[in-house]
Amino acid sequence: MKEKKLIYILNGPNLNLLGEREPEIYGATSLKDIESSLIEIANENDTAISIHQSNHEGELIDLVHEASKKADGIIINPAGYTHTSVAILDALLAIKLPTIEVHITNIYNREEFRKKSLISKAAKGIICGFGVKGYIMALDSIKEILKNENK
Ligand code: CA2
């Protein structure tokens, strides 16, 4: 029987507030709602997901290491660490799993400091500005990447 591909979905600091605060910027959908939609889509596609959120840089790095042992790909919204974390970048570069970077907002039409992502160097692709739908787009893309890798 064909093994299900497992995708780790990692979310950085403050994304636990999705749907509760600043809906004008980040929308009204909670992380739990995003998880439900992603599980539904994953089920239809013979894929499994494992979704995590942490407000701590080291914990996100531990999750990247865990993903390297358990998962086939990573979707990551590093949130504020996008613009500061060499350590998360190093973790992603070290493990070499196909990685897609997601941002709910368009980081290029916001404040200057958001325009630079340290994480993108480790990403196959970046999806930003499509709201929480970006996570679904990323799941779709990573499935394609994994399918092509196995050709
Ligand atoms: O657009 C994105 O997804 C960001 O990664 C979100 C980060 C921000 O620092 C990045 O520049 C772009 C912020 C996440 C904070 O999430 C909140 C959600 C709801 C309410 C307050 C914060």
C-alpha cells in the first residue's frame, strides 16, 4: 500500500491569536479553523498533516528537527521570526526537506522591516498576501513537489 506523505505545518509567534485579534489585518479565521480545512483537504489527497504553533524560537527549531525525522515536507509561517531568525533558517537549511514559506499578508506592501525574509533562502517557494488561503495553496504546491520528486 502507498504510504501517506506527512507534512509538518509550523506557525510562529502570535499566530495563536488568529481570528481573535486584528481581524482587519489577519482575517477572522482561527488556527483551529485552518487546521480543519487542511485536514479535510489532506484526507482527500492521501496526505497527512501535523500542525503546530509556538511562540518560542527554540521550540520551532526543535519542531523542524522533529519534522526531519518524521515528515516529507514543511509549510512554515515563521511570523515575526521571518525577519530575524538566522537560527530557524539554519535549521531548515540543515534538514533539506522541501519547505514552503507562507505569509497571510503581503509582506512586501507593509512596513519596510517586513520586506526582508531570512527564511526564504531555505524555501522552494513563498506564498504571501492571499490570507489564510495561502496555507491551502502551499499544501497543494508541496504535494506537487513531492509527486515530482518521486518520479
Ligand atoms: O503575514 C504573515 O503571515 C506574517 O508572517 C504574520 C506575522 C508578521 O510578523 C509577519 O511580518 C507576517 C505576525 C503574526 C501575528 O499574528 C497575529 C494574528 C492575529 C492577531 C495578532 C497577531
